[in-house]
Amino acid sequence: MTTSTHSNRRGHLRFALHYLEMVVSMLVGMFALGPLWSMALPGLADHPAADALVMATNMSIGMAAWMAIRRHSWPRIAEMVAAMYAPFVVLLVPYWLGALSGHGLMMGGHVLMFVTMLAAMLWRRADYYHHAH
């Protein structure tokens, strides 16, 4: 195996592991902070738009904290947070127009979040392929 092939594989693995780390940190944020919001704002789940944005916030906090621990730059962290909110913000329009249910808002936002995060990582691929942890 050539050095270039080994380097490419290593870069792909680093990229994939970083993506996985962010997904895990998002889940940690969601599960750790979700119960706090439920206690602070009973009935939040009855308001899908607010619930979706709170969940995006919880996930963003977990992911941003992990990226900060891993010494990513604040601009990269801000881009990733924006990538996580973008699907929910976009889907709020059809939700408010009655074209999308609350469940559709939540599910669609979560599915698209993974796509927008990957897009942000691919856009700045050098930062994620070569970032030393």
C-alpha cells in the first residue's frame, strides 16, 4: 500500500470518526438537557415549533461543547451549529402554513440535520480531514 493510499484512508477515517463523534455528542446534549427543559417548561411538547428549536439547541450545545474540547475553531463551531438549525428553520415555514405536521417538522428536521452537517463538513473538508485531535 502506498503512502498516499494510506494517508487517504486515514483522512477518510478521521472524517467519519469526527462525524460520528458529533452525532454522539448531539445525542448526549439532547438526552442530558431534554429533561431539564421538560421540568422548566411543562407542556413544551405540545408546541412543536418551540420543541423542535429547543431540541436543536440541546443538540447544538452538546456538539459545540465537544468541538470546543477537540479544539475546533469558533467559526467552524458556529457553522456546524447553523447547519444544525437550518433544517428546522426552513421546515417551520411549511409547518406554520399547515402543510407539515408537528411530527413531520421534528422528523424532517432531524433527518435533514444529518445532511446539512455532512454538507458543512464536506465544504470545509480540509478542517475535518486534517484536524488533529
